[in-house]
Amino acid sequence: MNVALGGTFDPVHDGHRKLFERAFELGDVTVGLTSDELAPETRHVERYVRPYDRRERDLEAELAPRAETHDREYEIRELTEPTGIAVEPEFDALIVSPETKAGGERINEIRRDHGHDPLDLVVVDHVAAEDGERISSTRIVAGEIDEHGNLTPDREGRGATRPE
């Protein structure tokens, strides 16, 4: 099975790791990583997003050991539009979170319009932080939690602009 998922992954956290783990359980994985131009457009909160090459390096470090553990292949591809790679015919499944399921349904509409079979949408639930709220990159960047969901009340966030 060929599995797709996509995102900005800045920074990678335990919620993302749960998505990756489920993807590798199902098959070979292609991760679409938002381009530097697309990444700011996909944010719900204005914040600085690290450059593509740094995010790709961190993503590679997360994916390589999982691929080896599951004896799977993987690749990282640059996303330049929100529907990304998942509209391409070679994929069988799309890993989504509860809030991105609607986007997956839209991708399936596009696939049908192009004569491709719809993807199996595999919804992976959020991972809760220490406070019971979901772990998110936005919360990490804001300094509220760390990548594992531990509260970090003494940590300052990254902010909306590139650090000096």
C-alpha cells in the first residue's frame, strides 16, 4: 500500500509521530512537506516557520528509523499547493487528523474528477498534552508545551517573525 501524508512539521511532535507510526504500519510512505512559500498560508496563527531544508532534515531523522523498523520505503516531497501529492494516482491511503479530514475528503473529490480511485482516509486521533489539550506545533512554538506535551511555563515562544 502507498500511503501519503502532508504537513509543515515545524516542529515535529508526538502527535506527528503518531501519524508517522500509523502510516508505516500501513505501507510505504510519502510525506509531503510544505514549501517555504506554502507553509505560512497553512498556519492558523501567524508565526515564524523554519526553512524547508531544516524541516526536511528533522523530518528525515524521524522517518528513517520508523521505515527501518517496519521494513518500509519512504520519501519526502515538497508541497507547493494545499492538495499536494495526494491527488496523484499512485496513492492508496491518506493519513489525516480529525481537523484535516475535510481536506482529505476534498482531495478525494479531486481524485474522482480526474478518474482516480478515492483514497482510504485514515483518521489518527490527537495526542493529548499534560493539560489534556492537544499537542500542536503552534502551542510548542508559543512556549506552552514541549514536543512531548509537557507544560513549559518558563519557556518563551518563537514568535511570528524570523529570529535574529
